[in-house]
Amino acid sequence: MTVEGAGQDYLTRQIGALLEAIREEGPVGEGRRSFRLAGHLAAEGGFHLGDILAATAHLLAVHAWNNGYLAAAELLTRRMREFGAESVELVQHLVRLETGSEQGWLPLADREALIDYARRVERPDIEQRAQAIAPLLPDVNDPERPDRMASES
């Protein structure tokens, strides 16, 4: 194994540990362990601290929301905003990107916003992934078939 490969493997394990901490802390936890692991990941992996902390807060908020702890989700969402507007914007766009990639489509406006964002922050990796997602046109009535217009049915 190369030194570079070992470093990537280490980062993968650290990301896994962070996700496990989020799951273990539960939906009403404050995220102390998760935020501590995120801070280490940022320092060791070269990630922007605000970005990784905002993403961690987002994941904790989603976990709380999904388990019916709305007050905890709101608190974590407010905390996410404390890590900076640029980090929050990145997390929002990455959530759209992952959702669109998983579904195979995105509403046209969301797809265009994602591509514009990628160009603005000079992230060709995000732009390429966004362009690979099919746009869902406003007149489409079947989200499973974004290439089919409502007028064709």
C-alpha cells in the first residue's frame, strides 16, 4: 500500500467513525463526540473546519427530525448556521447533488443552481456530477420519467 493510499484509507475510516458517532449519539444528543471527530477530520484531512462542522450539524439535525425530535432538529439547524454562510451553502448544494444523483433527476432550477454554484466556487467535480443528472422540466408530471413531458401522456 502506498503512503497516499494509506492516508486515504485512514480518512475513510475517520469519516466512518464520524457517521457512527452521529448514529450513536441519538437524535437528541448535542453532538459533542461528533463535533470533536469532525474537528479532527478537518485538521487531519485538509477539510475546511466550517464545512465539516456544518455537514455534521446537518446530519445530526436530519437524524433528530427523522426520529421526531423537532426541537433538537431546530437547535442543530441553528447551530449549523453558526459555522458560516458559505459552509451552509456548500452543505445545501451537496445534499441536492447527492439526492439528484440517487434519484437520477433534479428539478431544472435546482440543477441549474447547483451548476452555477460549482462554477462560482470553481469546483469542476461538482459541476460534472450535476451535469450528469437529468433535469426535471417544470411540465413533467412523472418524476420517475423526467424525459417525458406532460403533453406526451
